[in-house]
Amino acid sequence: MAAAARRVWLLLALGLAGCAGAGPRFDDIAAGLPPVPQGAARIFIYRDFEPYQSLSWVPVFFNGATIGAVGPGHVLLRDVPPGAYRIEAQSEGLWPDQAKVVTVAAGETVYAKIASFRSIDPTVNDAEVLITTFVVVLVDPATGRREIGSLWYTAHWARPPAAGERGRLSARAEKAAAADCPRSHRRI
């Protein structure tokens, strides 16, 4: 029995490792990235690899427009014109000050981390339904640069949300996204 349990955990760990790592580590490609274009700012969006929280690729929005999706252990970047941006991640749950507004100037680099929290849905009576809440956290540049170094760079491989995927995701949809891991690295 113990040997069977070990095999199951080993297979699960190998499966998660295979899903998480698609693409180069940021530190491996950072030197080859083009500089921030003249007159633009750069915004990095990233998530820590927390498989016990959520394996979903979460759609990310700047001022209500989808800019891509970020998965656990991944980082993406977008070069944007100077201005104010409301950075938001699609979320099943609510959290105070969940989205963040940042004003960027030309040449500036901003780091926004997507934190995730699993909890029981308080709107469901007599059942323990788990939901995931995604919160945008603005991180200082030194910490942000250090934290993205070991993450997988997916600026051009982030999974876009499916049509109509702007609303609340169900637990079933999250399981489907986790099972869909190999296809989650399509080009935008």
C-alpha cells in the first residue's frame, strides 16, 4: 500500500513538473530581451509556482482589455505607452483592493505579481465549494526582478482566455484548465 502511494505521488509530481515548465527560465533569456522601446514602459506580470493553490492560467487585463494569461511559475511582459493602467486578474473570489492601478512613465519598469488564495465559497450553503481568488500585488523593482529570475518566460506563449471566459470560473473549468496543461502554451 505504501509503495503504491509513493508511486502515485511520484507520478503526480512528474506531471506537475511537466506542466509547469514550458519555455526558458527568465534569467536564461533576460540578456537577450530587447530594451524597453523608446517612449514606452514595461510591465511584468508573474505568478509564483504554488501548485497547492491553483494550476489555472489566469487571464490578465489592462484597463479591461485582455493582455494574455499567466500560469503558475510563469512571467510575461508587455510594453505599453505611458499612462495609467488598472491591472486585474480574473478571479472567482473577491478581495479588498484586488486590482491595482499604476501610472507608468516612459522607460519605467513595473512588476505586478498575481497572488492566489484557495478558500471555501461563502455564497454556497451546505457545501464546501473551493474557489480561487487572484489578487494583483505591486512589487518593488529589485524584489520583482529577483522573483522572476527562476520563472518560465512566456511573453509569447501565454494561453489566451477562451471566448466568454471573462466571468466567474467554476471548479470544473479550473480542473479542465489543469488537465489542458500541454495546450496551455499556445501562441497568442
